[in-house]
Amino acid sequence: PIPSPPPPAENAGLYKGLKETGELVSSYKGLRENESRGPSIVNSIIANAYVCNLDKDIDDLPAEDFDSKTMTIDERDSVVGKVYQRLMEIESRLLPCGLHTVGVPPTAEEAIATLVNIAQLDRPEDGFKGLPRLVAESINRDIDEIYRNNNNGVLADVDQLNAINTACRNAVRALVDSSTNSEGRIEEVNPLFKSVGSIFAGGSAWSKALKAEGFEVPEEALSPNFEYLEFCLKQVVADNELGALVSALDGRYIVPGPGGDPIRNPDVLPTGKNMHALDPQSIPTAAAVDCALVVVDRLLERLAADSEDGETYPESIAFTLWGTDNIKTYGESLAQVLMLLGIRPVADAIGRVNKLEVIPLEELGRPRIDVVVSCSGVFRDLFINQMALMDRAVKMAAELDEDPTKNFIRKHALEQAEEQGVSVREAATRVFSNSAGSYSANVGLAIENGGWEGEQQLQEQFVNRKGFAFNSDRPGQMDAAQDQFKSALKTVDCTFQNLDSSEISLTDVSHYYDSDPTKVVSSLRNDKKKPMAMMADTTTANAQVRSLGETVRLDARTKLLNPKFYEGMLASGYEGTREITKRLRNTMGWSATAGDVDNFIYEDANDVFIADPEMQQRLLDTNPNAFRDMITTFLEANGRGYWDTSEENIERLQELYQEVEDRIEGV
């Protein structure tokens, strides 16, 4: 295949009530010590947070009518910090704007957004630190500490991180500006040495940009980063697509190159190469294991904190593993599974990961967590050896002579062995996928077509299609094991997936909810309790673990409800309108499989796309078929009980449906 780059992307930004709340936060920072104005501004921030539904993301937000005059300045800072952190999370999220056009160079803003994300990652293999880490060190701070405090809503460090991010963006802009043409696009990159002379006149352009924001970073520390960023910029703007496409159609040789995420591994650029993946036996890499440890620690910390007593670990977590995601991350999610089990992957002398070793409980510092792994069909095809690795790891953990209260794999395997009349080793079956040659649960297909009677049908479809077990004792075959699949799922306390690319998120494709077992687990558990549904977001250096509900809200605010997103899509014409409709349909998919979509998301989407007559007309003129599908999705969401709205809205939708139908039929 000849790849193209991701669609043009920018920061999501703030809009409407979110923008107004951000302005109030800025006002508060200047007047926080004013005992008259400070509390008044905090009251307005709290009220606006409720209007923007941020209260759903901030558990201890004071009541809407609360008077903050009764609070100390530190307590007010805590409230504002948590709101500010959520706003910055939305504002800084990278989102695709429109669709990629083959052969068109990126705009300066698109290049800056890409390079800022490349610059934020530490690259020890190349011998240099990420730009945010260098900037933080210039003020004697550790960027990891700033990330932690930011995530906890500490106002001073939310503000500090925003200042660091702004400085990094301005420094990257200084690099890009020197190569930007009069149309705001980058066709060729002016070499770095042209700017070296300016070092003797007060420093490089990027050094000056950092200094203007209050950060003095030594020139010698910045040079390796910006030499690398210049190389990346050249790869981003290299126009190889059309030539390679014509050559391929002509049957000529296309230079091969690796595929993957251009943020994590810019070596996949430029596009227009004959893309290949990686050695499937080489994952997880040591770097992937390190990243996995961070995510696993944050996941377990969050789940323990959210438990009834605030300290109980989950006993079992249901994982979904994707083939392309593990290619892009070199096996991060695979490593997460092994880390939860407390089993360490070991590479041989030539880098093949085919050995395992037990991490002692004393070193682990927590119980071994049971896992139920649902692998995509592509993962099954590409990484059959890694499926064997996981199965061996599960069996190794189940057969350890350890206290079952410290080894949940063994605890559940012993129970299931007795219940099913099999050995502990056979009971420890935890790696599942489709049957050979089969792909997906087809839940997404049913939801896209609207041809499903109820959630029970979707759940049965998931179990029947994904319930084929892999057994490393009998390699090369996938055995129908729906009963074992259900037996394993009924012990699950949490369902978990990874987001690892800003290009594809929860509602961009149907795959994520297609393989989500949240409501399946709820129906199988003896207590019918809904498991926690969690998502890891490793699209930035500050890896996050959020609940599914938080992630759906963040995705909706940055994409479906964001004018920057939908205006960018509408500017792309027919296909852009279809993309908007697709995201609404995929949002409803999460209602069906997990029940974690807030009512306000449907209500606000209705206000944006349906209640506005001008927007109605734009959608109708651009793509009447997609607009009809959008109306159908709203009506279906209401009919299935996922969206509670007024009769007026439903009547408007029904009338619109008939009007659009007449337009399509030419009546």
C-alpha cells in the first residue's frame, strides 16, 4: 500500500461557553487575591462549568448556587485549577480538520501542530530529551511532576504547563515561519544553517521565542531538537504521493518504508513509500514495556481510588488488542497485559521476544491482575506468536504456588477448573479472537445498518464471534470456546482499551465500540453490576487514563460539537458531511455497547446540526443522503432510549426527514 499522511490537524481550541469559561479563569489568575472580585469570578466559573457540563468531569465541583466567599484562597485555587485543567485538556487536543488532499503541501499551522507533538516526546534512542522537559529544566522543574500536578488540577502547575506548551509552540513556529510561503503553506524547507548566523546576534529564532515566554534554555541543549525537527519538517512536506501513486499504477518499483504513527516514529515519513510493518516477533520492545508500566500504574491507581473503600484493586480486566495499534506503538498494549499479570517479557540476543520471567510479588508490590484478552482479527493474523506469549504468561501465573488473594489469575482459574471439571492450566484460557478468516464482532455493522432488535442481540453476536480461544499448548488453531469466554468475562471488574493516535479516536471509527464488552460483562456477572470502563490516552507525552464517559465527552467536545472540526469537514464537501454523520452514529454505538454517552451530547448536537435552519440547509445542499442518515440516527437514539428530548425536537426531526426524503426522491 502507498500511505498518505493523516488529515491536516490543529489544536481543538475553545469555543462558545468553554471559551467564556477560559476567559473567566484568566481573569481570576490576575485577581485571585482580591477578596471582593476573586470570589465573584469563582462563582461565575462554577456556574459556567455547569452550563458546559464540566460538572460531569469534576466530581467535587461545588453546587451551582455555592458562594465561594466562604472558601479560603487555596480552596478557590483548587476549584479553578480543576476547571482550568479540563479546559486545557480540550483546548490542546489535536484534531483532524477536514480531509487530506493528495499532493497538497501542509499549511504552516498544520506543520506546527505535527512538529509540536513530535517535539514533546523524549527520544533517548536519538540522544535527546523532549522540548517540554528541556523548558521545565530551565526553571529547575521536573516535567513529570508538572504533569502529575496538572492532572490533579493544581492551579499553579496547570498554568505552568500551559506556559510551557505555549513556549514550545512558539519556538516551533519560529522554525516553521522561515519556510512558510505567502499562501501560508510550506513547499520547501529553508535549511537550519541559514539561522545559525543569528545565534551570534542574540540566539536562534526558537531560542528567542522561548526567552520571550520567560524560559532561558541553552542553545547547545536546543540544537539537537531543532536539527531533528528540521529533518521532520522536510519529511512532512516532501511531495512523494502523486509520483508514487502514478508509478504504482504504471507497475513500477516503489521504494519500501516502514508504516506507523508519524508522531511516535517520524521515520515513517515521507509518505508515498511502499509501506511495510515490523518484525512481529520483536514486540513488545523495551521502550514499549516502559510506557506500558506508566499506563498500568495509572490505571490501577485510578481503579483503586474509585473503588468503594478507595484502595481495592480490580481482580480482572478485559482488554481489546488491535493489530495496527500494536504496530504503531511497538506492542505497548501487549506489554500492558503482561505487566498486569506480573510477567516480564524477555528478548533474546537478536531482539526476538519469546521468553518470559515471573516478577516476584515483593517486587510487584500488588496482586497479579487477571485479564481477558479479545484480539482483533488483524492482531490474530499478524501476531500469532504474541498470542502464544500471552497465553503462556497467563498459564505461568495461574500455576504459581501463590496465595490466591495475591494472584487473581490463580484464584479464578482454580474456581473455573472446579466448576468446569478441567485442569487449572486449561481453565486459565484468557486469549480470544474470531475464528480463522473471520474479523470483528459485526456489532458496528449492525448499528450502522440499524438492523438490530435490541442490545441482547448485539451481546450474543459479540460472544459468538469473538469467543474462539487460542491455546499455546495446541498452536495453530482457534477453538470455539464461547462458554469459557463467558466464564472468564463474568469475573471482569473493568473493561479497557487504548487510544494511541490523534488521528483516530473513539468516534472516528466503529471498531472501538464494536469490540467493547462493557454491557456483555454486566449481563454475565452474577451481581449484574456494570464494570468500570476505562481508556488510556497515550497520544501525548502526558499519558492519561480516563473513564470511558470522560473520553466520550472529551471526544464530543473536541470534534462533533466543535465548530473548528465541523466547519473544516463541511469545507471538504460531500465526504466531509458524511464524516460528521459517521461520528454521530459512532457516538450512538457507545450508548448501545457501554451506556456511557451523556444526554447533553445528543442535545447539543441537535442544537448545532438540526435546530439551526442555516446549518440544515448547508448539510442538505452538501450531502442530502448523509443528512438523512443524521436525522435517522437522532430519531433512533431517542427511540432506543439513549436520548431524552422534547416532543418539539422529535417533531422537527420527523418533518425534516420527510423533506429530505422528498429532496432525494426528487418530489
